[in-house]
Amino acid sequence: MKAIITGISGQDGYFLSQLLLSKGYEVHGILRRNSSMTQGTLDLLPENIRKQIIIHYGDITDGNFLSNLLQKEKPEELYHLAAQSFVGYSFQNALSTYDANIGGTLNVCNAIKDASPDTRMYFAATSELFGQPKETPQNEMTPFFPRSPYAVSKLAGIWTVRTYRDAYKLYMSNGILFNHESEVRGPEFVTRKISQAVAKIANGSHDPIVLGNLSAVKDWGYAKDYVDGMWRMLQQDYPDDFVLGTGESHTVREFAEAAFRIIGETVEWRGSGINEVGLSGDGKTLVKVSKEFFRPLESDNYKADYSKAKKKLRWEPETKFKDLVRIMVESDLRKLK
Ligand code: GDD
């Protein structure tokens, strides 16, 4: 079996490439050249694993590149993970987000249709499509109401995939994944920002963590569990759309509390809104709030109903919220040793 992963240098590419290699796949990854020649999470893989991955340098915004690659490789599976995936950034850079996430997805769909129609495709859709849902929990039938340029781009993406699936009878499945995090999560995302800062504080730093909306409610799971769900989506008789999540909701505030608990600190919250602070038992400021990290519109109130994936894919998240926080903080503590 041969699989191509777009976005292989991200968090999910890190776990998915290892999963596929363990199943005996020939794994190919698409990588954008950058001037510093860093390779994201690929650089974090053990050498013996990294050298098994066949890298193709190119960009998903280049349709010719994708068509030629698909024509040549004709993989059984393609996991389209590449995206501008930071929601906050999409408010400042909507057009480049649309170019990568809408144009890139259209290019992948066209390349499959024209050059390799037997390839099964997974598309990384997102819980952000729900915006601020009124119904709880959310499943595949919950209406979409995007509230960021990122989410708008993913709405175009999911509907492009559905349209190509129906019009050209292609095997293309959408994963509507709720937040999934890990020890290799990018530091711009709130969970890793917290785990890294907590590890520094445990090592003597006096800098508090400066955050935005502490009350945002998300459904956080472990990315390693979710890539197994992606793979299962491509092993079905028919393509379909699936929600993956944990069914557990937590605020950013609770994530921070759980992270500090790992290093033996109990956070006491004082004040509200922009003036809220989290204090340690001996009165040290551990958490502060700044307007800088608020978004023009928030998307939250998330809690996944993953019963369809449980029934059809036999998928369930294995890692609980508390364990996820522990994995992340302990990993960042080890890195500082
Ligand atoms: N990044 C960040 N930094 N977020 C903060 C901060 C902060 O300092 N303070 C509070 N937040 C809140 C955000 O407002 C948001 O509600 C929540 O923390 C999570 O933000 P992120 O970690 O940036 O992730 P996200 O939920 O916006 O999006 C992630 O998950 C989606 C669902 O799977 C990304 O991975 C998306 O690409 C993905 O689609």
C-alpha cells in the first residue's frame, strides 16, 4: 500500500506517518521548501523512521505539481492535511488562508479526479465549522456556521470534497475533527503554549503565561488517537463524513489548572475579564490575560458526539483530558532537563 500525506511536517503528519509505516505502507510526504530548510515535526522523528519517508518538495497551491505527482505515484490513499491551520492568524491573513485551504484542496481534488481516480482521499475538516453551536453535543448533522476566515475556508473545502465525491464517484471522506493536541503541537496553539510555559515555571521562570479568552470551551483529545480514526475512514466500503472528538468539554482556564496541577501548583483565580489573574498558593502570578490573544469572533461551546465513528469505524479516543495534559507537560519538562 502506498499513501501520500500533504502537510506531513505538521503534528498530525508526525503521528500518521508512524502509524502507516507500522502498518507496512510506503509513505510519501509533500514538503514545502523553506529558506531555513527546517522540516517541522519531521525533524522530531527518529532517524530510522524519517529515512523511510519519501519526500516530494512542492506546494499544494501548485496544481501541476500535484497532478504530475499523482500521475506518477498513483497512491492507494492520500491524506490531505496541509493547511494554514491557525485560526487566529486567519483573521489577519484571510486571503493566504483561502489560497492554501480552498485553492490547495481544489488542486488535490482535481489531481485525484484527473490523474488517479482510484486514490482514496481523506480531508481534514474541523469542528470550527460549527462556529458557536447552540445544540450540544455536535455530530455530522449539526449545521455549519463558520466564524473565522479559517472556518470559511474549511467550509469551502468540505463542500468541494462532497461535490467531487458525488459528481465523479470518487472515494473522498471528510474528518470533522475536534481539537487534537500532543507533545509535538505547534507552540502557537493554546495547549502547547500552556504546557511549555508551565514547564519553564517549574524550572524557575517568573514569567506568567499571558492568554486570551480563558472561558473558551473546547473538546480536546490526543492527536495520536485521531490519526487512527483518519486511517479507519479510508478502510470503509463507501466514503463518508465522520466526527472525531472526546465528548468532554473543558475551558482554557481548566486546561491551565490541570497543567499547573502536574507541577504541584494549585491556581486560584481572581478578578474577571481582562483583569483576571491566576495566582499560586504563595501569591505569585501564574496566568495573566491580554487583549492581544483574543479573536475578533470566538468559536467554542464544543462537545463532540462521535457515536457514528464509534459504530461504523469502531473508533474511540483512548486518552482522557487529564492524561493528555500530563503527556504534554511531562514532555516539555523533559525537554528542559
Ligand atoms: N492560540 C491561542 N493563544 N488561543 C488562545 C489563547 C492564546 O493565548 N488564549 C485563549 N485562547 C483560546 C482561543 O480563543 C480558542 O478558543 C482556544 O483557546 C483554542 O485556540 P487554539 O489552540 O489556537 O486552537 P483552535 O481551537 O483555534 O483551532 C485548532 O483546533 C481546530 C479544531 O480541530 C486548530 O488546530 C485548527 O486548525 C483546528 O481546525
